[in-house]
Amino acid sequence: MTGIPERKKKTKMALLSVPLDAQLKSRAERRLNRMGMSGAEAVDQLYRLT
């Protein structure tokens, strides 16, 4: 074992841009942060559930 991480297949990524009310975004980010999650992670989880 060389200690070098194994290369994984690169996943194609897409960018999602959503206009949000500034207060809504701020409130959601605070709540998500308390849960140890970022906004991007929350959206990713939501998309995986659909």
C-alpha cells in the first residue's frame, strides 16, 4: 500500500442557481449549519429523494 488514494471515476457536475429571498436563505443556512449540513448538501439530498 502506497498511501496514495485510489482514483475514483469523475462524476459530471451541474450547477443549480436558484433565486431566493435573502432572509429565507439566511434562516435556512443557520438551521442547516446546526444540523451539520450545507445548503448544497441539502439540495443534493432533496434531489436524491426524488
